[in-house]
Amino acid sequence: AIQMTQSPSSLSASVGDRVTITCRASQGIKNDLGWYQQKPGKAPKLLIYTTSYLQSGVPSRFSGSGSGTDFTLTISSLQPEDFATYFCHQDFDYPLTFGQGTRVEIK
Amino acid sequence: QVQLQESGPGLVKPSETLSLTCSVSGGSISNYYWTWIRQSPGKGLEWLGYIYYTGNTKYHPSLKSRLTMSLDPSKSEFSLKLSSLTADDTAVYFCARRVATKPIYCYDSWGPGILVTVSS
């Protein structure tokens, strides 16, 4: 199975900060990568699909980039509602797999 | 806007079979991969498998011998059966709609999740 490794596992940031989360695949996955945001007690919510396409309704401060094995989620200016856990997900090969998550906390 | 809702027991005994159903409203069953994903503190988010609207299925290799998914288009619902449960199967189970039409691959709608505890 393709392993997805996120870094960091957690981070503390302030409102207005630029935040970058990295996801590395154990083998190439082209650009078949998505990012999801999850808040406590809720289901994950789609932010970005196919590496860089913003899901409808998601604020433009979220962006994604990368290809092959290395991918990035960037939040350009962190807002109070962005404090959550973020997961990457590869949709390239079965079994489909998720990263372990990055928890974004308030500094 | 499509909505998904899981239903089933919250507590199941070890060695028994878990049966969960996901009801789909506000959208068509067609052309999507109806997926089950679970989340536990120890394993994070784990893809379990999907059933395509045609009835084709694909399961996680580690669960293949215990897992069965089915679909009832007339009721707009799909189901999961997981047998021979152990404590390791304790998790929040999510159903989700997967879009897989090149170049778009994603889960664009999720149910709220249902906590299933395996305990005697």
C-alpha cells in the first residue's frame, strides 16, 4: 500500500499566519491527491482535489501544489475557523490511503 | 445538495457481524463510487472499500475476507457488513460519495459518521 506521510504532525499558529503542510507519498501518485479538513466530532470536508483544484465553496486562501511524491497544502492567512486537523489522501492506487493528519492549533 | 446518513448499532459484540446502512438523499446513486471509511485513534482514517452504482465492489485487502458491501438503488441506500468483529474494529464509520471521473478524484460528500464499539 502507498504510505502517505504528513509533516508536521501538529503546529501552532496565529490568526493571519501563512501555514504550509506537506504530504509525501511512498511512491509516485501523479497528481491524484486530495486534502480534507476535519473538525472535532465532524466528518472530513473536501478542500482540494487533484492536487490543486479548489472545491466549490472553499475559501481561496487554501491552495494545493505538487506532483509525483511531494505535495503541499497552503493556507495563506489563517482564520479562526481554520483551526482543525488536515489530511491528505491518495486516490492513485488501491488500497486508497490517507496521511496521519496535521493538527493546526491556536498559538 | 446530496446528503448521506449512516445508521446501525452503536455497540456490537466480539465475533459478531456489523451491519451499517448509508441513506442517500438529494442526489442520484448513478455514476458514483459509494465508499466506507473508518476512523480510530490508533489507525487514523482507513479506506474500507466501495461499491459502484453498477454493483462492482473493491475492498481493502486486509478486510476482504470479512467485508461485504451492497447497494439498493430503489431505496437510495448502500450497506456494509463486517464479520468476525474484534476490538480493533471499534471506530467511527463514515459513508462517503466518491467522484472518480478523470481528472477528478475525491470524496465530495460525507455522512456525519457513526461510532461503533465492539465490546462484550
